Amino acid sequence: MSKPLSKLLRREQFAFLARDRSAWGDHLDTVRAFLGEGLQSTDPTQPVLILGAGSGLEVPWALAPPDTTGWDGDPWSRMWTAARHYRWPPWVFEDLTGGMSELEATARRAVREPWSGHRRALDAAKTRLTGLLPSLVPDPNALRAWIGAHRPRTILVANVMGQFGVMAEKIVETVFGGPPWDPDPEREEPLAEALAAWTARAIKAVLRVLCESGADLWLVHDRAVVFGGGALDLGPWEDDWTRHLRAEGSSLEASDALAGVDPSSFLLGNELNLIERDRWIWPVAPGQRHLIEALAIRRKV
Ligand SMILES: C[S@@+](CC[C@H](N)C(=O)[O-])C[C@H]1O[C@@H](n2cnc3c(N)ncnc32)[C@H](O)[C@@H]1O
């Protein structure tokens, strides 16, 4: 894990924990119950892996079998978990996507001429990075290697996949010294589109490793981020997440947190069965609500 990325993750964690959590009660109860069910349904003698374990706010560690490992790129995450749960589990601090360091190095090469060190003009740097991004293919090799070595029976994916795109944007903004995106949302933004495509490749690469792991999977993730404060309801379950959301009398502004990837259709190949699914609205902050999706997926036996 590169230093700038672990610094960014640490800063994000502080910001996450410093938020006003007074409206989070239902979300925390539901997510803990779901992940807790995953921890209790596994064979307690077998290894378990928790991805995006963070500070353990959403993870009921008291229910985790003895051989449970946490995975989170934030260098303080295990310390936070120990303080919250009085437990010091084994931990991996690597980047789950395997691609963030390369993304950062590529953004640096786009911003400054490598041969002279001179800073390029903003438009030239953006065009350069937009052109380079399609050749970057994130490879979660640390995750694949860990799974190959430890053979976890169950893997929890605790609200981390929706963060890949957020972190990718933050890396680019940090290297550029500020947001390089066009502030007008109506205007085309090729760099943002190329970065969303990179994020989709990263999410798919992680899902592919999870698919091949042979483990039972308990996934919780942001499916969408909804902006604005109007009334919001959930309609019947549909394959298309945009149809889950119902706003009374007002239009909805919502963005896909997973860059167009649908985890359930991706995972439900021949070898896997959906055994449980749920979704709910998490009021993260005034004017910002997340549509959360929870999926429990088991190998066919
Ligand atoms: C929304 S928080 C999840 C909170 C966590 N489930 C808990 O119970 O506290 C997302 C977590 O994912 C971690 N994360 C984000 N991107 C990551 C990456 N590429 N590799 C490893 N960890 C990452 C962050 O450090 C953060 O702790």
C-alpha cells in the first residue's frame, strides 16, 4: 500500500467517524444483524475474512470465529477495532483492488512531465490521464494470494466496494492539487468517465476473485447515493436499482455507487446461489442518503 493512499484512507476514516451518527441507528442495527448472521452461519473452526473491516462500527466482532482476519487499508483500522471490540485479530492492510498505486503513479505522470518535472497545463494533464486510464487493469493479486493461502470458508464484504470509486477520485484530486472535473454536471467529462470505467474494472476484478474463492459471501455495499432531502420510498425489488427508489412528487438525483456493475448478476453464475437479500436507506448526512444492498451468496452443493 502506497503512503499517500494509506494517508487518504486514514483521513477518510476520521471523517467517517466524526460524522453526526444520530440518524444511523436503523442502518447500524440492520447491517450488524446481517453481517452477524454471516458470522454465525459459518463453520466456527474454519477461517473467515472480513473485507473493509474498518473500525468495526458495522461488524459484530463478538460473533466472529477465532480464526477471523480483518482487511482494511486504513493503517489505524485494527487499532480502532481493538478499542471498540477488545479484540486484536490478524489483519491485512493492503489495497483490495491492487490498482490504486498504479492509478496514483499514472496520475502523477500525467500531471508532470517525467523527463523535466514541469507541471502540465490542466487540460493537457486531464487529456493525458484520460488517454492512459483505459490501459490500467487493476489486479487484486494480494487478495487472490491471501485467499489461496488461507482458504476462508466465509468472506464478509463490509461496505467497501462503494468506496473504490470515491478513493480513486480522491487520489486523482490529490495528485492534481484539487478537483479537475468540470463543475457543470451537464457538460461531458471524459476524465470522469474514464475513471468510472477504471472503477468498474476494479470492482469486477475483486468480484471475480470472490467468485473463485469457493467461500460463502456476505456482501453489504452502497448501491446508490441519493442527493436532496425530499420524501423517498422503496418500491418492489427490481434488477435495475434505479427502479427501487420512489420519490413522491419530486425528481430524484441519484448516482450509481458501483460504476454500473451489478454485483448480484455478476456473482450469480453457475456455481453460486443467492440465499438472502435485503436493502434499505441509510441517511448518511442531511441531503445525502445511500441505498444499501445486502447479498448472501453460497456455493451450490
Ligand atoms: C464505509 S467504510 C466501512 C466501515 C466498516 N465496515 C466498519 O465497520 O467500520 C469503508 C472502509 O473501506 C476501507 N477501504 C476503502 N478502499 C479500500 C481499498 N482499496 N483497500 C482496502 N481498504 C479500503 C476504508 O479504509 C474504510 O475503512
